[in-house]
Amino acid sequence: MRGDEARELLGFCPNSRPNPSEVKAAYKRKVMESHPDLFPAHQKSQAEMKFKQISEAYSCLKDCDRIGNPTGGSYVHVTRRGAYKSYSRHNQALIRTPFLLLILATVSFGALNASRAYRKEKEACPSYNPFLP
């Protein structure tokens, strides 16, 4: 389906360039008008065909907007901005600090447990351990 046909089907002028929010609003409005469940049994087939055409028109306009096709809709410009400012060099100390604190706490608690075990062993049997003074 061409962009002009899709715009006409959704209720826009053929030469207009609706933005994505307008396309979405028009699609929702048209879908609610032509949903097959709202029609009696003898009109369901026509309503289903209209519903499928509206869905195809919406997908055509949505895809054309994403690609930036001038015949399909408005242009979309994508710019690359890089990393966020919170991850820049001057904040690396804030990121490293918790890890350094965890390492220091682990080493200090290990040393504390080792010295406690050394003292207990020295008190329990001073003469049988040749490695203790």
C-alpha cells in the first residue's frame, strides 16, 4: 500500500505529513469505527476487510515514519549522543568506592579471625605447637 492511499484511508489529506501521534490517534479512531465485533453477522465480512485495510495502512505509515521515507510520512532524525554524564571519568571514584570498602572489610575481618584463632591456640596448648612462640 502506498503512503497516499494509507493517509486517505486513515482520514488524512494525500499530501499531508502527520506525525506518529496523529497517525496512532487516527488508527485507533478508525479501528473503533470498523471493528468487526460491532457489526451484525451479515456485515462482518465487509467490516473485516475494512479492518485489515486500516491495519495495513497503519503499519505502512508507521514503517515509513521509522525509515524516514518522504512519501510515507514525516522524517525521523536519529542522533548519537554517547554515554550519559553519570558514567564520565570524574565519577569513577564513586563507582570504585563500594568495591574497595568491601575488599578492605573482608581482609580486616579475616585478619581479626586469624589473630583470634592464634590467641586461642596459644592459650589451649602452648607446649605442643612448635609454630607458636
